[in-house]
Amino acid sequence: MRDIRIGAAQFEARDADKSYNLGRIADLTRRAVAGGAEIVAFHECCISGYTFLQTLSRREMDDIAEPVPDGPSTRRLIEIAQETGAAILAGLIEIDGDRLHNTCVAVSPDGFVAKHRKLHTFISQFLTPGDTYTVFDLCGCRCGILICYDNNLPENVRITAIMGAEIIFMPHVTCGLDSVMPGRGKIDPQLWENRHRDPVRLRQEFLGPKGRAWLMRWLPTRAYENGVYAVYTNPIGVDHDTIKNGNAMILDPFGEILIESQALEDDVVVGLLTPEKIPVSSGYRYLCARRPELYEKLVAPLPEHMRKGTQPGWMIKKPESRQ
């Protein structure tokens, strides 16, 4: 790894409006590059839109999906990279034969670099989970990608770090969701609509347990326990029937926040990542101290009474007679 400036962006994506969303990606990439960024990262499915996918039929999902790297959105990302001189990571729905994937694409001015297919999909029954981890070289750094829920399972971040990732890009669409946890839940859309007249109330919601406070329970830990940089991206504003809080940020290998957006609008923040923190971090030492011979239980099936997982979004709001 070398010294590198990276931009973490947030914006209010429009459902199924790829042209608009790619326009915002271009604008925010230019802004990040003006701040010195060499890589700019965007949120999960930022090109297609995300939460509304749970309402779509298979045919409608096919209509919004495209191949990677040969589809028009990946080609447009490469054009933006060439126009700005920056590498870009952005998300979309990929079609590969008869399979659909929630995919994050990495491109540079030289072309397509890598893609990661989300390992834990639950927004639509028509998505096929990925089956591989993704680690690659970009701008002189060893990078990995894990999408949203992938990061909630410590094993995924640990394996990506063991594979050599120094920087893990973590594109999300999260927060402002129903939950049994105290203080969590959806954010009132009226607060977002009234954000210019009363920003204080909205900021309190965004920073509280419905948003940032929940992130702080686990996100710094993923960086800390593995000795990696974490580049977290998330939309802001309306996302189908939810309000998202943004809080795009970059965390260092000590779990400290290098840079963070608290803007109540589209934004991009740029942070300087430096290599010297990694080998002296606790997480790096933890990787070296592992005893794999003791970890057989990690790959053993769970006992039957523990096999209840998160309810998929498409089950929560399952459209009738959709095929």
C-alpha cells in the first residue's frame, strides 16, 4: 500500500433512473478529484436503485439488469473514470446467463478492474448470492469489496483481510429500518422533506440509534479487528419507502474515523489513507495470532434451534402473483 486519497460519496439515488444516477456519480467524482481523490466509492446498487427492487417481478428485474463488464453502465463508469482520472466503484444489478446478482463494479481510466457479487442477498428472491471473495490491486493498493450485509458477518471481513486486502470498500443501503432493537426504526419522511427549515430534528434522527449510533456498534470493529481501512458508503434521503442517513465515512485500521459526512444532502468526503498504520494495528496482530486448528466449529452447521436468520425484504413485502 501507499499513501492514497479516497472519496466516499453519498447521494439520493432515483429508482430505475440510471441516467440520473450516473450523472450524480460523474458530478461527485469530479468533486472528489478536485479534493485530491484517486479512487471514489459509491453505495450499493447506486446505478439502479435498491430498496424498490423488492417490489419487482423477475421480468422487471431482467429489464433493469445488465451484463458486467460489457453493459452500458460499466462502459459509462469507465468513461467517467477516463474523464476524471479517478478509479470508481459503483453498484448495479448484473445479469449473467439466467442469474441476477447484486454487484459492485470497480473501474479505472484503463478499463474494467473487478466486480464483487453480494454474498448475502435478501432484497429479492430473484437474486443469486455470490460465491467468491473479491481482492484485487487498484492504484497501488490491495483492495477488497463486501456489500452491505456481507460486512455484518465478521467471517467475511476476516477472510477478505487474510486474502491481503488493505482497504475494504463497504457499499451499503442501510439504517432507517424496522428493528426490535431499542430506539431503532424508520425515519419519518416529513423530517427529510422539512430538512431545510428544521435540520436539527433530522440530524438527531440520523445520528441516533436509527442511523449512525447503530453503525458505531459494529462498523469501527470491522476495521479494528482486522487492521484494515474501511470505506463506508450509504445513500442519503429517499430510498423507496425509507429515509437513509448517508454518513459516508472512512475508518482507519485502529477503528478511528478519518473523515465523515454529516451533510443533509448529496456529498463526498476525501480522506488520506497511509500504510504505516496497518502493521502496528491490533487487528494485524490478531490475524497473526490466529489458531486455525481450533476453528472447525466455524464451518460446522448451526444447531437447528439457531437457524433463524434475517427475514428477506422480498418476504416482508412480497408482491402478489409476481413471476
